[in-house]
Amino acid sequence: MANNRLDQVVSTIVEKVRDGVREEKVSYEEYRAAVGYMMKVADAGELALFIDLFLNATMCRVINENAHSKASLQDMEGPYFLDESPMLEDGKMKLMDGYENDEPLIVRGTVRDVDGAAMPGVLVDMWNATPDGKYGGIHEGVPVDHYRGKVRTDENGHFRFESTVPVPYRIKDNGPVGAMLKAMGRHSWRPAHVHIKVRHEGYRDLITQLYFAEGEYVHDDCCEGTVPQEFVFDKVIEDGKRVLETDLFIEKV
Ligand code: MBD
Ligand code: FE
């Protein structure tokens, strides 16, 4: 009998892994290869990526199954959220020099509680990759205050960001995680996506992603994202800018 939460969770998960070892009659060679592989993943700094690849979408499904029916659906946070992103007075993200001709993107909407009331003063974070698939503060050459930022909703609960339209994203594929996906016959692509995190005192964090209806991999994500249908957006262009507009519903904890 487990005597605390840590004991209970670890014991349950380890027992399920043991079940897999039994079921597949894993050999000693395979076992040693797996241990060596995990050490390589750690050495390459890919542990977070490895875990997110297999478990982040499951985490979200568990949250969604236990959420208020009116709360917005959660999707993967992924490994690249950074809380040191800048506060943006006007919602305009810094873009790389020379990238001015990339397709402009407006993301806007209203944060509401599950009864539909607009919520002012709510912290909304957004981050997305450059059109060549890099995250600010993570990948070489893109500063931490680029392609990410925070705003607070105004008195009507509105928020608005400006960035550029991302393209399908290849997760890091030149290390051990990519090697394993290749060896398993899987690809390493995610659909083009925009990350959103909404935080407010007394409310459950809403972490989700927005997708582009016409894009590739929307339903063939290497990370098996939850892809909430409410966040797959048809093409809407306003003044030459792609617009994603949505309500975001958050619930009390
Ligand atoms: C990403 O950009 C991402 O969003 C996820 C879920 C996993 C790897 C990279
Ligand atoms: Fe991402």
C-alpha cells in the first residue's frame, strides 16, 4: 500500500512499465540499449523533449477529462515556454531583422470565466516559432525577447498580439530523440502552431495551442497533440494580416 502521493504515483507508473517489459519479453541486450539511450538523451539536453513527445498530450487529455465543460481545452505546453518573456504594451512581438516580409499574424480574443463573463487584468502569454522554426531564447540567433511576450486583458477582457505566421515545425531531429523517431519509422513534424498560456489568481492555468486549418500535420502531429477543434482556424485575412480570433474560457481552481 502506498503511503503518500509520490509513492503512489511512482509505484503505479513503474508497475505499468514493468508490465510492458513482461509483455514484450524485453531481452537484456534491449534493456542495456535502453539505459544507454536514456543517458544519451540526457547528455544531449533532450530529456524535456523526450518526455513531452510521449506524455505532454496525455497530460492535457487528463486535465481536459476532469475540467469544467465550458473551460477551453488544454493542449501541450511543449518544452519552450519562458516566463522571462517581455511584457508588451501594444502586443507587438519583436521580430528578427530582415523578416519584415513574413506573413503578419494577429491573435486576439477575450478571456472569460466559464459563465461567459469577460475578465479584465488577466495575464496572457503567447509564443511561436520563427518562419524557419526557431524559438526565441532557445535556438541560436533568436533573442529571448523575440517571438514571445505577455499582455494583460483590458477592461473588456480583450487581448491582442502581433507576430508572424509560423510554419510546420520540425522538433529537434539531429539528436537521440530524432534518431529514435526515425528508427521507429515516424516523422518529427508538428503542425504550425501558436502557444498560449493564460494565468489568473484563483483560476486554473489555461495552456493551449492554436492551429491553421489549411496547414500540414494538423491531424498527424509527431507529439500527438490534442488539437482542440475550437482552436483550428480557417483562413481569415484583415488588412493583409492573418487573424486568429477566439474566446478563452478559464475556470476557478
Ligand atoms: C514544440 O515546439 C512543441 O510545441 C512541442 C509540444 C514539442 C516540441 C516542440
Ligand atoms: Fe511549439
